[in-house]
Amino acid sequence: MGIFGRKRRTEGESAGRHAAPEADDTIEDGYDDEEGELSDVSDGPFDVADFTDDGVPRIDLGSVKVPVPDGSQVQVEMDPETAGVRAVHVVTEQGQITVSAYAAPRSGGLWREVSTELADQLRADGAKVTIGRGKWGLEISAIVGDVALRFVGVDRPRWMLRGVIAGPQSEAAGAVEVLREIVRRTIVDRGDAPMPVRTPLTITLPEAVAEHIAAQQQAQG
């Protein structure tokens, strides 16, 4: 499923104002940042430049350093065409979590734009979609068949972090808290290079993981 459309802006451009949720969407109670403004940066997720080591174990994926809860597993999704890393998932009892970072405007507001597009795409795919408000702003809940999805997004200067958990509907209530906690403790290393808004930040694997995957591919070849 394509998450982002083809719109492009430079980082300095404002995210502007975007369409509000459709009238039949459910709006849950909670906290929300003002449209186009950055959410509070004091309690994570963190920019690598502002982070002080807290001793939490994380897997270093280059652009993101993601906490791995006790009892969870890490799965690497490879792109068969490019042989590069497509995504890294943290698999918990409540569901599979994927955290990704993207280049964004300094002024924020990208998640509101992206979440509108994402909700539209989910509806087009036949999902039952609910728009809610959480710690960092808009959140999206969706039911696709027997799978419950929850998306959260966080705007920071020059990057946006998006997290999603996919799991059984029976675990949906607990899944959102697991997702929020992982997102809250994630560290983003945006780098200084200029790049178009919405560009995914590059994922790199720890050396030991990369060597293990290379050995598996060689054995299968």
C-alpha cells in the first residue's frame, strides 16, 4: 500500500492547512497539537542532537534508533529488487510495529497532511477508519479484515516520525499503548543533508544483523 502521494515541497515551505476529518469519522478525546505546529519535544521521540543516554536498549537502524521491548523480536524486510532494506519490524505480543522517519519542513505540519491521505487510501481499500487524537495529535485506527491497525505521527523540525502497529482486533486496546511507548522512546538521526520533504530517511542494519542476513541469502542462493 502506498502511504504517500507524489506531492513534493522543499523543507522551508510551510505545510499549510489541510482537509479536516470527514464528518462520519469518530473523534476520540485526548490531546492534540494545533494544526501546523510542532508537538512538545520534551518527552520524546527525540532528535539525536538533543538526546542524553537513558540506558534503554535500542536497535540502531541509522536514521532511527528503536527500542526493543523484552520478549519481542526484530524482523527485517528486504526489497527483492534492490536487495536493500525495505523496513524493520518489532514484533510484540500485541502486534507488529514499524517505525519510519521522513524529511519534513522546519515548521512541521507534515503528519496532518499525510494522515489525511493515508485515511483516504485506507477507506478506498475498504477499511473501517476512525480518526482520533492522541499525545502528539491525530491518530488513525483502521480495521482491515481481521487485522486492527493504528497509526501515529510526530512532527519535529526537519523530520516526521510515523509508527504503525498491526495485530489482531482482540489486542487493539493494548496495542496502541505499546506503539506509543515505542514511538516515544525512539531517537531520530535526520542528518544535515538537504532532501525533499517526504523523503524516507535511510535505514541501515547493525553489522551483525547485516552479516547474518547476507549469510542466509548466500545459503539460499
